[in-house]
Amino acid sequence: MLDTAGYLVAALMTAVAVWRALGGSDARRRSLWGCFVGFSIALWTKTEIVRIGLNNSSITDASILLKHYSAGAAILAIMYYIVAVYGKYPADGEMARAVRVARLIQRVATKTALASFTLMTVMFFTIFDRSVPSDHFVSDHAGQWGATAYMSVFYVYLGSASAICLYQWAGAFRREKRGLLRVGLGMMACAMVLGVVYAFGRMPAMWVWLADRPSYAVAHRIESSTEAMQLLLFVLFALGVSVPAAEAGFRRARAWWALARLYPMWRELMAAFPGIPMEPPRSRYRELTRRDMDAELQLDRWVHDVADAIEKLRHHVPDDLMAAAREKAAHGAVAQAYWIKAALAAKAGGAPPGPVAAFEQPAATDQNEEVAWLRQVARAYRKSRAAQVQSLLTTAEEAA
């Protein structure tokens, strides 16, 4: 069961590493990508097939050294991620302690990692028994001082890094107000709690076993339970890092859906006033699959384009058109859709520019409300018919 879970978690971390590789190249993204690559390699070396193959190679127990090298590199990448996130803030600001910790990490992280790797390498090849390939390293070497000393170096490195991450992310969790980002930080902090418990729980157990060597069954049970804890750690960490990115993804998806709904009305308005958009409208497919502009920025432009076009249309319609539209529609968004359709028809029919006509636009507190309203207008616009529009224009002209 634990071996199957190991394959699944290794696959999850690999998938996140690939996703992160596609996410950009700034310092924070590079650090996170390096972290997930390192942990992915470490997790694959723990899977049964890879573990047994490496441990029975010409370098006995090679999976242990490779696992700790890759995990150590991942930990170093996390340290650089913390530096990239918190090091940019002023040292005397709201996050003064977090900044001081980040700058301390910047000074010592690489040196500490290299010292740990060097010491572990020397110990691996000199002081512990590798005469027989192991399958479950901790329980196979329980009560052996060389393996205990080697693992202690790694556990101190891992536990200290986990404690630093816990301090930074728990503090960020308390300060954060945005819902999904707060959830992500909470999951990452919980993962680091497990990391601290894993490292500083295993290490004392191994030292106790030097004085009172346990049976293989007892040692294996403790090793398996802490392995399960570590797998949960990686799941929480992967999900926690991904949640804030998912929030941005949800926003982009919402913006993309709004663009799809607004497109027919926006295109007809831009066709009537080709000087408004920064570039001529493309086909629906090309507009919705653009790679040169973020969907949220594109939506913001469309909202302003529609507002500008409506302002110009007010010079081509009778002043009573809005009142006539309200009489025919039970809802304000439907009345506005009728007005836009009728105004476009009037302009297309050659109505000359004139005084500014009345138009009603409900006040919006933010862009989300404005987009929600425009989506209602666009839906009614798609359903409106030419006969309705012509009748509306006739009524307004007669009233004028």
C-alpha cells in the first residue's frame, strides 16, 4: 500500500514540476521549479523498483545518497524561494522579522548545504556498513552508529530548513487576507510541521536504538509510519503551492468565459467604430486563443471599448430611445441591450451625429460588477430581434 502511494506522490510531484517549468522564469518560479524537480527525483528513488535497482548496483545503497542529494538540493531551492519572496521587502517594515530571516538564509544557505553534502558523502563511503544492500534503510540499519550519524546530519539539515519554512509561512498565513492564498499558505505550513516532526522524531529514535536495539518489526513499523507522514507532507506541500496559482487560473478562466459571452456585442460595436479598439477585431476563435495578451487585461480593454462605443452611439439616437427601451423591457440590462441594438441600427441607417441622448448605466463598485452587468446586457443583445429594434426606433422618433 505504501509503495503504491509512493508512486502516486512521485507522479504528482513530477506533474507539478512540469507545470512549474511552463510557468515563467523569474527567481521565485525558478526556485519552486528546482524544488519540485529535486523532490520528484528523491521520491522516485524511494519507489520500490528504482530503490531496489539502485541499491543493488555497483554502489551499494546508491538510492540513499541520490535521494539525499536531490532532497537537499530541493531544500536549498526552497531557501532561495524564501529569499526571493521576503528579501525584497524593507528590513524595517511590517515583515521585519521575515526579512531578517530571509537575509540570513541568503548568507548561509549555500554554505550549509555544501557542508552537509560533503559530510554525508564522506560518511556514506566510510563509516557505515553497506556490505549488504538494504531495502528499508532505517530499519535495516537500526542500532548501527555509522548509519545513525549519517542520517543525523541529513535530519538536522532537513528539520532546520522545515522549521524556517514553517516560521515564514505560518507568519504569512496570519497576515494574509485573501482566501485561497491563505488556504495555500496554511497547507504549506502544515506540511512543514510534518517535516519538523519527521526529522526530529526519527533522529532521536535512531540514537535510542544504539543503546537498545529494536527488533526489525518494531523499527520497520516506525519507519513505515514516518514514511506515510512524509508522503502526506509532499501532498500538502504540492497542493499548498498550487492553490494560489489555481486562484489565478480561476480568474483567467472567468475572464475568458466573459470574453466569450461579450464577443458578439463587442465585435458589432467595434465594427461600427473601428477607431476605438487598438487593433481590428479578429475572429472569435483567434480572440479567445490569444497568447500575446492576458485574458484579464483583454477583458478590461473590451469593457472600456464597449463604454467608448456607447458614448459615441449617444450622438446618433433620439433622446427618448432609452425611455422607449425601458417600456419594452422588464429588466434594465434588457433595456440597455435594446438601446444598443437600436442605436447601431440607427447609425447603420445613416443617422447623423447630434446632441447627446439619455442613457442609463447602473453604478458599479468594481470591475467584477461591471463585467457581470455587461454579460447580462450581452445575453439580452444576442436574443434581441431586428423587428423589436425597428419598432423601438419608430416609437422613439415619434415621441421626439
